[in-house]
Amino acid sequence: MSSPVLYPQGVYGGGDSRSSSTSSSFVRPELESSETVEAELVSVSWNQDSSCFAAGTSHGFRIYNCEPFKETFRRDLKNGGFKIVEMLFRSNILALVGGGPNSQYPSTKALIWDDHQSRCISEFSFRSEIRAVKLRRDRIVVVLEHKIYVYSFVDLRLLLQIETHANPRGLCCLSHHSDTSVLACPGLLRGEIRVEHFGLNMVQTINAHDASIACMTLTLDGLLLATASTKGTLIRIFNTMDGTRLQEVEDWSSGLVQGLACQSKLSTYGLPS
């Protein structure tokens, strides 16, 4: 892990969120003893450049390096585990949301965790369950089922609230190049995607599918968007600047497309069920 990245400590929420004091409401992680802990896998997620992945377990989380493959470190906790573990590239900063068997961490709070200092440096509290958290070096994005909150990572100010169509999967993706700042998420209508170009102060609406969106992904620069719906096996690729459909690929496998991954600016792979 790299040297620590420090941000102000505090508790922040959006317009319909609920804030509470970190000291009074936050169950602070306590490390287990050095004895082996039997843990169930709760979630798996890549970091932004796919060089690492995080595994949320019923007793904490573990971080793995991809090449060479090895476990980088783990945190086994007494208070249960996390259903969301979102890395910030290879830094010591993680976003954590409680979940899994017997977790004492609520699924309505997103914790920004500094593993170098072994402490929570900020907390975002809401009235409904958090579906996803996305990070880039200048943004924290918290996804609820019907709303998305975008915060500044520098001072934790609320920058934007986005109303969405029902989004139980927590679909949302960010670009990760320093010279582009793009967010894609479900729009207000079924099958619609909203694309925010923060640097250009521009919003693009794309009517991607007739059915609800099953998955989506942006290229690292945010200029291309790949989507699939819950109905069929089509993968569609769009230009995020003008919403033009550039390509349509029919998946040759027997299952519905459940996930998408971009290998590079022009390579997109569908992951069947």
C-alpha cells in the first residue's frame, strides 16, 4: 500500500440522508486475535485499474494483488464484515459498507477507512440501504436504490444529487483518467442512462435499451460506454459525448449478460450468467 492519503474527518449526508456523530454511533473495528478465523465470502470488487481486488468477508476484508497473484493483507474483525469494499487504486483508502452474517456495521452507512492509520476518517449516513460506493481521486459516489450522491474527496462537500430509476443493483461507473471526469448511471426512465461530464458541465441522456439496465461499464477515459439489459444478450457500445450507438454485439453464450469489463479503450467483454 502507498503512503497515507489524508482527508478531513467528519460525518456528511445528502438532502434525504441522516447524519450522526462518528463517536457515538460508529462501531469501531476491533481486530480479531491472530488465530485463524473462518470467514464467508460476501463480495468481490476490482480496484480502478484492475491491478488488485478486494474481498469482503463475514469477518472483515482481504486485499489481493493480481500480478503476481498474492494476498496483500487482511483485516479480521470482531464486529462482523462488509458487503462493499471499494479500493482507491492501490492507496490505503477504502470505502466500507457493512453486510453479511452477524455484521454490526449498518448497510446504511459508508465508512471511509484509512488502513495506514487503522481508523475511520469520515462517515456518510443515509435512511436507506447503500447499494454501491464508487471512488476516484476527486470524488466519492454513494448509490442508493433511487438516488445517487456525489461528494468532493477533498473537503467532502455534497456536489450533486441524481434521481434515478429503481437501481437495486447499485449500477454506477466512473472514469479514472485525470483529464476526464465522467459518471454513468441509470436515468429516470427504464433502459435510460444518464452520463455526467463533470469537466465539461454537460449531461448526456442515452436511450440504451427497452428493458431495464443489467450492467454497464465505462472505459478508463469515460468516452465509451458498454451496456446490457435484463432482457436479452445484446451488448451495446455508445459514445458518451453525443450518445451515438457505435456498435452492437450479440453475446454467443446461452445465458444473459450479467457483467461487463473493459480491457482497453476499444475492447469490451461480456460476462454471461
